[in-house]
Amino acid sequence: MNQYLAITSRGLENLLAEELEKLGASSVKAVSAGVRFRADEKTLYTCCLWSRTASRFILVLGEFAVRDDMDLYLGASAINWPQYFSERKRIAVDFNGTNREIRNSQYGALKVKDAIVDRFVKADLDRPSIDREQPDLRIHMRLSKEQGLLGIDMVGSGLHQRGYRTESGAAPLRETNAAALVMKSGWTFDKPLLDPMCGSGTLLIEAAMMAAEVAPGLKRKRWGFEALKSFSREEWMEVHAEVTFKSKKGPAKCDSKFFGFDNDRRVLETAKANARRAGVADLIQFELGDAAELTRPEGFEAGNIICNPPYGERLGTTPGLIALYTQLGVQLKSQFKGSIASIYSGSDELLSCLRMRADNTYKLRNGALDCVMKTYHITARGEVTTSQGGPAPVADVAPEFTNRLRKNIKKLEKWAKQQGVECYRLYDSDLPEYNAAIDRYSDNIVIQEYAPPKTVPEEKARRRLLDMVRATIAVTGVNANNVVLKTREKQKGTNQYEKLGEAKRFMKVHEYGVTLEVNLYDYLDTGLFLDHRYTRKMLGEKAKGKDFLNLFAYTGTATVHAAVGGARSTTTVDMSKTYLAWGERNMKLNGKVGRQHMFEQADCLKWLSMAKGQYDLIFIDPPTFSNSKRMLDTFDVQRDHIKLMTELKRLLREGGEIVFSNNKRNFKMDVEALAEIGLQAQNITNRSIPMDFERNKQIHNCWIITHKEG
């Protein structure tokens, strides 16, 4: 009997050990990411064909200490390689692991290859050729710290490649992992099995193959052991024939029922084709269906639900996934009481959106990702109903937040319609526990999470955020795919308009008859400061027949209002080429183009010191603080506002006005210093803050500054 190492994913060791014992292996012992066992060749052939959770079987030829490359070479040289295969066989070396001396797996593989080739040369034989693409044999070397294991891969390509799946969905689950999930779910063959998001059908196909006793290795065309001198074709053909007969006979006798749903027709066709190739197509009923509207299919009594819903790694995908998991939980509780659900995901937080208590938890990695499968017994107590028959409301999620948001919406929707605006704030940290700003942009919602205090545990803050997202989707009725989630932290001298992505997803919105372009995804800010809405309207009303200057212009929204209001000319200055181009697009959307509308890319302070034009109306909204590398010096609005006004006075015509806004809390206008340079100021902050920001009286300051009378 030979010594073998069966390789598997971490977390599957005990499952594989049980499987191998049933298949006749002896001296079975689970080790890290594998199982050691002993078997004769006939038993090994049986294991190769029937194992559902092993990815490879390695014939162990040597184990030795590896302190450096010389130990590695000598250990590999000690094996009598010509005893196992002919020099005419093409080989490849797979090297896994590193240590302090052997830090590169390619170098390790090269030393093993040299040792094998040298052993053939010393035996007066030709050198076996190396072929990494299509070798007859793969040599397997595993290095863990200073311990090495060397052997021959009896399989070749991984056993997860069953041969029935030629293409798969966007996030494929390995067949070996899928089989393990089915085994761990607690499903038994006498119960129906349903996957509401079946994708390419892997979970259901693996389950059907188990129930119908179809061997997963039957479709494999080549095996590594066929290239060995010890290969017994007679024994292999005997085992293969027996397994083939049993596998072909099994589906006809199988009484298990399988149901698969997916909302992608193309992927569903792939699943059907995969099931046909696996020989279990007649056992699985595939149908087009949305998991968010899942109902109990005919023929499915109390049974098992299993699925691997998407779990996304990017924050921007979170709102849609929160809605998906939430509604899946609602449908499971309302439609499948008495059943058992096993949900596999890479996000424990998303699983919490199911709002069900797990009975069992099983950890299993999916590639490099740590994932978990939770099993839930769906009881009658968990049932959720709705009088209209549609999706049930999320009544149990963050009730205080939900009630506050409903009240705000009731108050603001009518006001916004009367005002003629599509973009406004629905919620702004009204409740300290739910620390976020929520804005509506037409049919879209932007949720900006403020950084939580350090006293709030990260997990708790994250759960609150998920609850906010779920409740917001439920209360507003906005499509979850139109909800954008961002995290906003206190800026420390960095660019307040931080770029987040490259997708360039722009949309058009309307405000007081003006059309503006916003981007909800690619920047921390959207291109439209909602709290300046009244200020922009005022500028439009004041601008008729005037020469208008907009400094620190951002995306030029104030310029658009001035131009639409009838300004004779406009000059828009900003340091960012990106935002100036955005501003020009905003102007074109409103038909305002021509030489009278100028755009200047410059450091606004430097531009101001050199400017010689004259203006009737000036709008300036500088940052609170800036130390941008493109500015000559640092800027502090409290420290430098009089210097700023001194420069602006030169450009302001008699009878002209400066509208000065900033976002510094507790900003104090130096009225005396202003008077000394011949200017006077009127604080219009209260008039400039719209109703949707009235809770935050310090959202900005706004002043009208004119030449001093007399």
C-alpha cells in the first residue's frame, strides 16, 4: 500500500477524511489543507473517481528537512525517479510554499527539476523533457517552514474540473467547495432542494450528482497515474466500468427534487447545459425568477434552500446587496416556513440583513476570501406578511431612524416640489446614533456616512450603517441600485473634492429651471452643494445685465444661475481643469456659450492679485483651509479673509456686490478691518440656509459685502 496526501481547501479536511474512509482508504488522518491516508492502487482509482471534496491526490515519495536549497536538491535527488516513470514522459514541477532560505517558488521548482533530471542522467538515461502546459506527469513539492513533502500528482489538473462546466457566472464557486456546502447544509436526499440564485447551477448539480450516485470524476479524459510504470490498466478499466455502470443507472432511480431560479436568462441557459453534461438535467427544474420575489414552487414542501448570493468587495455595491439580502430574508420567512435555509456569503454583515437567527455556522474559504455558511430553521414565528402581496416593509429595522426619515420626507417632498428642485437633503445626523447625511437626487439617494466616534466599536457602527441603508431603501421606495453609499471623514488640509473612481457616471438634475450635471459615484462631493441652493438662486436674480465673477468656482453652478439670470458676461476661475470642464458642460446644457463666458484655470489667490477687470457681482466660496501644492501659500479663511476682500475691492465696481460664503464654523467677520479698507458687510446667513438644512445653522456663512457708504 502506498502513502498518499489528498489536498483540499482549508476547512474541508474532516469532511474529506470521512469521505475517504467510506471509499476504503486506511490510516486516514486530517492535516492542514489535506488528508494523509494509505491505499492500494485499486482503492486510489476509486477515490479519484468518487471523491467530491478532494482537489488532488499526491503519491508521497519523500519527506525531508529543507533548511536551504542544497537540502532541497539532495532530498529530491534521493528519490529513484526512473523507478516511477520513463524518461520519455513530459513533466512539470508544482512548488508550493516558501521559507527563510527559499523565498521564491519558481526557484524551488527549478532545484527540484534539476534533481530529477540529474537522477535520470546518472542512470545513463535521457533527460525527461519539461512541459508546463501539457505534461504527462506533475511533480508536487510542498514546503512548510523547514519540512518538505515531495511526490507525484496522481490526477493532473484539479479534481474540481468535473468536465460539465464549460462556462460559469461572474463569481464561480468551485465544484469541490459547492459539494462541501451541500454536505454541510444538512440536506438529505428525501427532501427537495432549491437554489434561488443558482447562477450556472453548480450547487444543484453537485447535489443532484450525490443523490443520483453519479461519480464526479467520470468525465475526466486524462489522469496523472496513467503515466506511471506501476499503472495497472486492467484494474483501472475494472474500476472505471463499475463506476460508469452505477453512475448511468443512478439518475433514473433518483427521486430527489431540485429547483433552480435566476434572474439572468443567459446564465440560466448555461446552468441547463451544465446539468445536461453532468447527466442530471432531468432532475433539476430551472426557471427564470428573482430571489427578491421568491415564492414556494409547486412540488416543494418543507425542504432545503441553499444559495451563494453575491457579496461584493466594493463599498459601492453595498446598498443593492443590503436590499437583496433583506428581501431574501423576507421571502424565506413568508414563503418557506418549516424549511431549512443554508446561505453562503463572504459578508457576515450582509447575512445579518436576513434577520434570522442561525442554528449553525460553517467557515469555508472561497479562493482567497474568508466566507461563512449559516444554516437557519425557518419557523412560523418568522413569517412576514403584507396586505398588498408585495415586498414586506422593514418595520423592525432602526425604528427611531425610520420614523424620523418618514417625517422628514413628508415635510420636504411638498416643499421641494413647490420650490422646483429635485435635489435636497432628507436627513442630516438628526439622531446621534445614526450619523449620516442622506440626500435625494431625483430618483437617486446618496448616503454619506460620517466617521463614527472612536468610542463606538467598528462592528456596531457598521451594523447601524447597514440598518440605515435598509431602512432608507424601504422608506423612500427608491430602487436599491440607485442608492449610493459613501464614507465622509473630516478633511485635514487635503482636497475636499476627493476623487473616488473613474466610471464618469453623470446625470442631469434640475434646480429653479436650471439644468445641472452631477456625479453621484466618482467623487466624494457630487458637483452640487445643496446648502448653497438659495445663494445660487439669489445670484441669478441679481445678475441681470451685470458682469459676474465666480472664484473658487468648483463646477460653476453659480455661474450657470447668473448666466441664465441674464448676466452680461461671466468669468469662472478654479484651479481644477476637471471642474472647469464640468462647469463648461453645465453652461452648454443651458445654452450659455460664447466669448462673454470665460473660464480660467488658475490658483484663485494668484489670479486675484494680478486681475485688472471690473465686475458688478462677485461670488466667492473659498475653502476653510488649503495647503494645496498648486497654491503658492497656505490659505486660512479666518486669517486671510480681509486680505481677500482687499484684493476683491479693486475689482468691484461702484454699486457692486460681493457674495462671500464659507463653511468655517464660528467664522467671525472682522467688521472693523473691513471698514478700514472701505467695505461694509451684511450677514445673510439665516436667509441663505434652505429648509432642508435648517437643523444645521452652521452649515455655512454668507455675507453681502459692498463699498462703504459715504
